[in-house]
Amino acid sequence: MRSDPEKIETLRWRDNKLEMIDQRILPAHFKYLAFDSAVSVAEAIRSMVVRGAPAIGCAAAYGFALEARRLEPESPENFARGLEQGFVMLAQSRPTAVNLLWALRKMREVWQDRKTESNAIIAAGLLAAAHEITAEDIRINHRLGEHGAGLLPDNSTVLTYCNAGALATAGHGTALGVIRSARDQGKRVSIIACETRPFLQGARLTAWEMVQEKIPVTLITDNMAGHFMSRGEIHAIVVGADRVAANGDVANKIGTYMLAVLAARHGIPFYVACPLSTIDLATASGDSIPIEERAAEEVTGYRDHQWAATGVTVCNPAFDVTPAGLVTALITEKGVVRAPTEGGIRGLFESSPAIQ
Ligand code: MRU
């Protein structure tokens, strides 16, 4: 159960396979699983071996590239048909995080650009593209982190939710990237991590990342957040996002909306850190973002242990939508958009210099 804190490699390419840390068993066990096809990667995404919006985008890109390698000996017709099936399978593995579709569309472009080439050339181009999407995600998170770190005062306590860290991306993280960058800038920042029921990404993954890196972290249950806000013990909230609509509404882990409402009540800045690949200009508002419903077993117990009454009806939406009006600022690799509106968000895609 060890990993170099500076180099949590959520995904890595080894021996012509994709290897991913099995996040279902962290922090008790630190183990990589290997994948060699679209079907196996799609199942890993569905079952949460890998999770977090940017990380599942990278995983899907590798899944597509692996499928091309697997299908390389086939006729061009079978190769194209198989790749198309792989695309659909990966695209359907989880519905809310738009990074998955973003990465797959990038991969499709690479395929289309080489359509008249041999299977081998297409497969090599797709693997290079998956490597590049993954490497670029780390560079983006560092840029985003530097912009966000400027918003945090020295000596501050920051509440975060779910896991938007290295494990949720190719590295460094989005919300936790902001924290890491603030630390790198010499700021003293400590974290309050909400445990994040039902899948416990906060207790298992965020706490693990921060403990590994010796960034002070205190774990609370989700229903304690308002108590600490009311006592003035939280100076800022930084969370990630799974999809940001064109109007600035934010879909993120279920419970994020509750924190944003509490933050507004207590005058605490509520920041959303995400790459541009999480912003979906084709989705007008949060109302149109598909919300994944997950298995009842995630709520009735954890792994082999059930604590709820057998037969009880369960709801398990994995995400909720925070209206743009509750977001103090969006932190992206292109800069910070305060009080996000559609105009400000669209501006991110046009401007090259950072906005503050
Ligand atoms: O269900 P998960 O664990 O994939 O949900 C993850 C989140 O909600 C994260 O906050 C989001 O993907 C941002 S990760 C940088």
C-alpha cells in the first residue's frame, strides 16, 4: 500500500496493456489491474476501478486504442465495425462526466484523419493520441492548480468533497491540484475531507492522497459540514466537476449542491475546479445533464457488509446539480471565471490569456 506521493499513476501503459490502480479497494490495498480491450476498460469504468471525470476520459481513450490494437489483424471492414462497437460500449459506460465523450470524440477524429491508412497505422495513431490526452491532462491540472492557488489565503482550511485528486485524473488533480499548487507556492493549507457517502471517495481516496503527501487533512462525515461552516472553521470550498453546462450549472458528486447552499448561507467562497474538457457547451443548463443512478447495494451497505433493512426501497443518484448562481468561481487551465455566466464560460474557449 505505497505510492510515491508526487507520482500517483492512476493509469499507466505497461507491456502493451493499460494498467489502472484498483480504486475500489483503496486504501486497504494498492494494486494495479491490467486491461487489453474496450470491453474490459468499459467494465472497469462502470465498476469504478477507475473513476473521476478526467480519469475516465483517459481510460476511455486507452480503451479505444486497445481495441484498435486488438482488431489490427482483421479486414478493414471488420476493423472499422469493431472500433465503432468499442466506441459505443465505452461511451455508454457512465453517463454524467462529459470528459468521457470528449476524449472519445478526440479519438474518433484521429481515426477519421487516418481512415484510408492501414489498420496498423490507425492503431499506432490512436495509441499516441491516448498517451497525449493523458499527458496533457497532467499539464492542464498544473496550470489550473496555479490559477486556483491564488484564490486561497495563507493559513486556510479548505473543505473538499468526493475525490478530485490525482486518482480522479491522470495526475495532480483538479480540486486537490489547487491544494497541491497552493502548498507548492508555500501556502499553509489544511483540508477538511467529507467522507462522501455512499462510495466514500472522500474517506478512502482524498484522505489517502493527502495523508500520503503529508498535507494536513481532517475527515468528517458529510452531515458535519454545516456545523464547521457555522463556526467559521472553513475558509473556502473547492470541488471538482463531472459536467459544467453552458450556463455554468455544475454536476458533481451527490451532496455538492448541499454544500454550495450551506456555503452561500455562511458567506464562504465555493470554487469549482475543472478542465475545459469538463465544460459542455452543447448542454444549455443543468436540467439536461444526465444523472447516473447507481446500484442500491452502494447505499444499503459497503462491499460485503449490509446494514440497511433487506427489502427497503433505495435511491442512489450519483450526482447532483449546483446552479451557477451558487458558484463563486470556476477555476480552469485558462484562468478563473468569477460568478460564471454563459458569456464568461464561452470566453474561455476563445481567449488564450488567463482571465482573473
Ligand atoms: O463517481 P465518481 O467517483 O466518478 O465521481 C467523481 C466526482 O464527482 C468528482 O468530483 C469529479 O469527477 C471531478 S474529478 C477531477
